[in-house]
Amino acid sequence: MRVLIYHRDADQWRDVLRSRLPEATFDIAGDSGNPPADFLVAWKPPVSLLEEQTTLKGIVNLGAGVDALLQNPALPRDIPIVKLRDAGMGELIADYVRYGVFHFQRDFDRYRRQQASHEWREFDVVDKRDWGIGVLGLGAIGSHVAKALTADGFPVHGWSRTPKRIEGITCHDGDDGLDGLLGQVRTLVTLLPDTPATRQIVNRDTLAKLPPGASLINPGRGTLIDEAALLEALGKGTEEGQLRGALLDAFPAEPLAADSPLWSHPRILVTPHMAGPTPLGAAADQVADALNAMSKGEAVETIDPDAGY
Ligand code: OXD
């Protein structure tokens, strides 16, 4: 089998995959002019690359989100597309979210601002059991995050499009379920895929349904959030508005533009899409298994292009 790899760290991927599939041939792809391949292993391949690869029998997406791939107009629709499931990203993203939750629950955001004005003032701690957290999106990563927060002692509400049951998590679904969840949470975490149904799910209406002083953590997709509504809910300056603060890792256009107002807002923390880097080892096992199965014509767990994940 001939495999083409398109990734920023393509050499590393080639080495780990070669050690798992010694009989396969691996080539590293440029934007065009590549040898024809049976399988493409890629993260955000360019249109030109997909256009020239007319012999592909399958694609492995080197990430959990398939939005960029599905938006590629040259994506073949008649071959299996496999994405990475939780290959260790769940734990990394859970740590990121837990950091964010403690940032707000233990008032680190306020202490950081107080330090700037040399102010010594202690806040009463809100008990974890009274700090409801809403996790929008209960896929492999969302449910990992929800369980980690439950283990920390927070009451966790999860939301998904279709009904789910996860032990220890209060699960909600559908539009009514979303409204019910929003009213009960002090921190909202967005881990939904980017689909037409989820775009700007965090908008003026949803933000208004959160209790005053709630916080937002987005390690998911930038498109989930209506940025103008977010800035409006935060209000200006250091004075806490309807929304107390936000920790944002994903943006509709990345890198975040240098002149974006998000950078300088005193109650927004910006991180450069670093919440869930893909750990090579476990991910390489998943990629190798998928390539192996597809090359033998065996069934693989493929994405659903219509659902968008
Ligand atoms: C992913 C990502 O989807 O890194 O895996 O955003």
C-alpha cells in the first residue's frame, strides 16, 4: 500500500507509521506534484493535493475535527474517511478545561487583576458542589472532559443533539435541554464539532440564559461562538458583565488576527489552539489500524459527512 502524508510534522508521522506498517510505502506530500497514493493521511490538505490524488481508496484525518476536510471542495465523497478518536487528546483537553474552571472558581482571574493594582483582597470560595459546569458536546472528547470534571467534584451537565446517558453526568439534549442546562451552570465549555447546526450556538440568546457572572471555556471550534455577542456579554474593561470571563483556544480564523479585540480584552485569555495536541503514539496506532483495515477491505469506523463529524 502506498500512503501519502500531509502534515506539519510529516517526517515524524512517517517514522511512527513505518515502524507499525513496515510493508507500506510512505511519501511526504507537498501541495502538488506528488506520486499517486492509495491512502492519504492528512491534516487540512490543500485543494490541489486532493484534486491530483485520483486513486485514493481512503483518507485518515489526523485530528478529531473534520470540519476543514469536509469544507474542502475537492474531497472525494465515495471513499471511507476515518478520523482520530480520542487518542489522548481527551486527557489533555480535560486538563486545559480543569485549569480554566479553577481559574474562575478559585478567582485567579480576579487576583490577577488585583495584582496589577497591588490590591490585597480575599474572596470567599464558592464550593465546587455549587459550581455547575455545562459541557456542550458529548462525543469522545466531551464525555472525557465531563467525567474528569465530575471526578473533581463539580456537578456536570452535558448536552448533545441526540439523547445520551453517561453515569454521573446530568445529560440534556435538544433545544429545550440546552435552555435547561444554561440556567444551571457557572462555566460553559464548548466541545461541539463545527456543523451548520452548531455554528454560533453561543450567541446573544444563549449567553443571556446563563446566570450572571458565568464564564466560558472554548477548546472546541471558534465557529461555535458569536464573537460580537461574546464581547457584548463580557462588557468592557475590568468590571465583570453578564459574562465574567472567557478562556478561548479556537477561533473562526487562525492564527487569531493581530488586531482582534479578543487579544487585549482584560477578561479574555487567548491560547493558540494548544488545548489538545495529538499525542503521536496512540494516534499512530489508530492510523495504522485504519490503514491496515482499509487496505484489506475490512470495515472501519468512518465519519458521517452529512452530520459533519
Ligand atoms: C482536532 C484539532 O480537531 O486539533 O484534532 O483541532
